[in-house]
Amino acid sequence: MILTVNIGNSHITIGCMEKERAVFLERISTNLKKTDLEYAMDIYNAFQLHGIDVSAPEGSIVSSVVPELTSIMKAAIERIFSFSPMIVRAADTHMLKIAIDDPKELGSNLVVNAVAVTAEYGAPAIIIDMGTATVIGITDHEGTFLGTAILPGLKSSMDALSGGTAQLPPIDPEHAVTALGRNTVDCMNGGAVYGSAGMIDAIITRMTDELKVLEGDAFKEPVIVATGKYAPIPAPFLRHPVIVDEFLSLKGLTLIYYGEKEAQK
């Protein structure tokens, strides 16, 4: 069993993986003001909540898109466990071929997700991570990461809308019932959810068209996999078939952990 931690801009996903099986997954809010002790308590409480002894994990791995929290989370883990976590860095991993201008710019969350998708669902693939931003990446038929499109996230878009208008209230995104809203909440949910689905569909179509040109005779339709806190909300309204996998980052972290351990032998 290993502890996996994926640090995003809005939420931190904490989970335990036993080989390919997810033992638990919990999300806590990302907070730059928290100390390593406070994050240690969050992790400890998650273990207690699920009835798992903190002596159970053999190791840990962390991916982070918030550099200020990486060392804090490392210290938090070291407070509880007898090991230091492995830190995912795009430029250092041998688990994913990366064909972008500067691999150091690629977020470790994208590396983690791409590794998991290639292993479980195959390649080529379009990978959608819906958090603070909606990030859409693509791999070719060999599993090489080719590039990314970054869109405003579902919740971020709604926050910007309500923050920039006098009469629209702040609300959390929910499953849309109709695009023809007859009250303020339905109007905002419909616009945000169907609008987000439409943007994602458009990017998928354009990425697929570009992949056709790049791949030539080797082209085949990419599998589409979505993950992240908000993925289940617009996914049912996409025109393209999509697999929603809430454990994707945990699976990728696990694969990288054991892959890097094997490479070090």
C-alpha cells in the first residue's frame, strides 16, 4: 500500500492505493497558509476515518502544481511516516515521452494522468482534467504526450461571472437540467455546464483533426478520459464519448512510484 497525494490549485487529493486498487480517496482544500503540521493532521485524520493504520503504507508519492506547497507536504508526510515521499517532476520521469517545447513546463498532474490513461485505456488518448482550470492533453498512438489546451475551469468561470456582475449570485456548479433556464440558478448552471461541454467538445474535435494530420496512416480515434473534481458535471453532455475516472491521478501516481522504484534497481 502506498500514500498518493495530488496537489491542485483548489483541492488536494489524498488517497491510498493497494497495487491497482484504490483503498480510499479524499479531497481537502488547498490552503497556502496551512503549516506542515496542519496538513499532517489532515492526512492522519483521513487514515483514521477509513480505519487504516498509518504504519500500513510502504511509501508515498506526491505530484503538485503548487510549488509553494510541495516542500510543506513533504514535511507533513515525514511527520507521520518513516519515509520521504517521491516527488513527480515531468522532466525527470522515464514513464512518459514528452514532445513539447520545454518538458519542465508540463504540470506533474498531466504526467500522472497521461501515464495512467496509457496504461489502462491505451493510446492515442485525449485526457481532460477538470479542476480550477480545465486542462485537455493529448497523446499519440505511441503514448507520447504532444500538447495541451488550457481553458477556464467550470467553477472558476462561474466565480468570475458572479464576481463581475451585480445581479448574479455566487453558486456552485450542478448538473444542468435545461439550456432554457427560467430562474437565475438554472440560467447560470445551464450556461456554465453546456458552455463548458461545448468548449471541451470543440477542443476535442480540433485536437483530433490535428492528430490525423500528424499521424497519417497510423491514425486511429483517440480514447477520451476525464478526471478531476468537476468532471462528472459536464461529462454527460459531451457530444464525444468520454470515460470519467475519478481515481485516474491515484492510478498514475502508483504506476510512477513502482516504475521509478524498479528503474532504480
